[in-house]
Amino acid sequence: MNLSAIVWSNNLSLGLEEMLPTEFSQSIKIYEAANFQQVFDLLEKHTGVDMVLTALWPTQIQMLYQIQQLQERYPEVALVAIFDPLFQVLNEGGRQTATRALNQEKHDAESVISRMTPRQRDVLNLLIRGEPNKQIARILGLSESTVKIHCMAIFRELGVNNRTQAAVRGEEIIGKCLDSQGGTNDFVR
């Protein structure tokens, strides 16, 4: 399998090449672009580019508009924007840095879960399963209004606005907690 990518960022391609396994790096062609215009020029020159990879810092709002332009003009090209913490890992080209970042995520996930009450964790697990409030209330022997109160507390703790976001974020957090415990489900009931 051959893959071609345009890397639109300073030093990102170096970190990417460092992290790719040798057998994979031989089947990928990486073109570098320092700015938006160079990305367009490379896409015109090299047909069949599979993806454009860029690092997006919070201060680069203009880049969001440019990414949208790329998406409209080249819908067949995958656009991957890495946000600053992951870019820092790739920019440093470090596997050790990546490991530290993953360990911090696991710790943060455990911290979020540990701040929830056992009942909130029960409600979260049922939200993840897709159960409506009425069914959650029935399963846990609670009133619907109590379930709604638990849901609001869960939303605040997870930093989300609705049940769908809570289910997705909760599943991510529980997965990280399970990974850090070697697959056991001790504190997420």
C-alpha cells in the first residue's frame, strides 16, 4: 500500500517520520508545505494525494477557514488537523513524550471518575448504553427527576452539554481507566 501526504507545518514531518515504523515509512511519500499556498500548489502538482496533515494551534483561527477551503476544493483528500498537545509530541519526535501524554490522560480520566458518586457512575454507564432517563430511573429505582439531577452533574463533570456527548466522553474516560488498570472494571460500576 502506498500513501502520499502533504504535511503543512514546520517540523511536523520530522516527528511523524520518527514515529512511523520502518516498514510503513517506506510506503509513504511525504511532501512538506510551509504555508497554505504551498499546500494548494502541491495538490495541483501531485494528483492522488491521500491526506493533508497539519498542526492547529488555538491562536490560528485563520487556518480553520483555510482548511474549509481545502475541504471544499479537494473533497477526496483527507484533512487531518492535530491540535497543539499532540503536535508538541510529534514535533519533539518523541515516543517518551507520547507515553507521558498518554499516562497523564489516564490519570485525568481516573480523577474525573473518582470525583463522581457511585450513583453518578451508575447513571453514566446506563447513559453509555443508550438508556433513556425513564429506563435509568426504573433500573436504579430512582425518580426521573433524580436521574436528571445526576445527568446534569455528570455533564458538568465531563464538560459536555448533552447525553450524547456525555456517553461518548464517558466511554472514552472509562476506556482510559480500564487501560490503566489492566482491563479491570473495579471503580466504574
